[in-house]
Amino acid sequence: MKRKTVSDRMFDVFNVALFIFIILLVMYPLYFILIASVSDPSATNSGRVWLWPVDFNWKGYEIIFAERVIWLGYKNSLIYAALGAAISTVITISGGYALSRKDLVGRVHLMMFILFTSFFQGGLIPSYILVKSLGMLDTIWAMVIPGAVSAFLLIIARTFFQQSIPDELLEASMVDGCNNTRFFFQIAVPLALPIIAVVVLFNAVGQWNTYFKAMIYISNEDLQPLQIILRRILVRNQNSEMLGNITSAQGMAEYAELIKYGVIIVASVPMLVLYPFLQRYFVKGMMIGSVKG
């Protein structure tokens, strides 16, 4: 093994230090929100909270979880995220595989049409009229059907299949009596786990964070996702009904900030838990599927 020179060691040290700095720069804001959400609000406002919690205080989470509708919002958001990711993954993976096949008639024109939709959209009013005419207002389908197909993810999936599944593999399978359907489900899909993880994660995060569609299409409070309910809590956190016996203006302002920190953590935890399980496939799928379009 070739010994490293002094300049090589200095370069390695610089790289390690740089990446540690970048990691701290990215992670510290979330860490600060976490410790601020369990610290005394006066300590947070005075700047004494920066490395660890000061005077543990669970009041913010008590106020948030005292709202019964938050559990309904969690349930709705989980349903929207799971169902939306499932529908989008099925369409994206099957569509990407079909578009990667050279024997698909008109695939170039189909790709041009799909690419066109990524630059131009119908707008809010036509979208609302379409959803209303389809009878999807105030239904779960208003959250998962519009936007179920992403042109970006479809192109990524098509590129993945083009690069990862050679035509010779399909020809050899057909020689052994395998048809197109069997090849797709038994060979293409198992090999596509990385890109499936990419599509699932993108769509699950998108559905979990969405609130604009719910504001436009969902007026029934029983169907509203977590983001809308958390927004409602933030709007209400200034009144004495929600803050109990906190009557001073300063105290209400401090606890309003505490509730904001808690809301961010409550909304972020599910995706933070999901990502580590898909990280390996996610990174691999993004690198393979984005080399060329």
C-alpha cells in the first residue's frame, strides 16, 4: 500500500473537518428545535438554550396533545401518505418500465408529452373544477389522485430500467418461455428495489407535508391531515382557552413559541423514523437513475 504524503494527510484532515462542519451546520437547527421544545420558554428567549435543554418543560407538548383532533390528523396523514405512495409507486414503476422498452410504439412522443407537463400546468382553478367534476371534493381521493404521477420520478424510473436491465436479459428470459408480464413482476421489480424506495420516500414525504391541497379540496374536519390541524393549533395558540391559566402577554408569547417548536417536532418525527430504513436504497436509486435522462 502506498504511503500517504504529508499533503495527502492534510487534504484528508481538511475534508473530514469540512464534512463535520457541514453535518453540524445541517443538523444543529433541528437539534435546537428539539431542545427548545422541552426547555423553559423564558430561557429560550433569553438565549440560554443553545447546547442542551434548560429547565425541562413539557408544557408545549401537553398543550399540543391535549387537542384530540391531532390523533385524527395523524391517522389521516398516515393514510394519505401510505395510499398516495402506493398508487404513485405502482404507476411510476410500471410506466417507467414501459417507457424504457425500445419496442414500445410511440414512446418518444409519450416522453415529450410527459416532459411538457413538467413545465406547464393547468392552474389552480381548472384543477379545482376538474376535481369537483369528478366528485372527489371532501374525499380521500382528492388528496392522493391529483399529482399521483410525477414527471421527474417517471423519468428517473425509466432511466433506471434502461441502465440496470439490459435487453439481453429480456431476450434470454423470453427464450426460456417468460412473457412480458412475468418478466416485469419476477425479474424487473425485484431488481428495481432502489428506485422503488426513491419513489416511495419522495411520495410519502410529499403527502405527509402537503397542506395546500387539503385547504382547497377538504372542508370536512374529519378528513383533514395533520398539517392543517397543526396550522389550526398555531393559529389558536394565542388565546387563553388553549394556554390555560397563562394570562400575561409575555407568558402567552413565550408559550406560543414553545408550541411552534413542538409542532415542528411532532410533524417531523414520522419521516425521520422512516428515512433510515430506506436510506440505502434511496441513495443507490438516486445515483443510478439520475446519471442521464
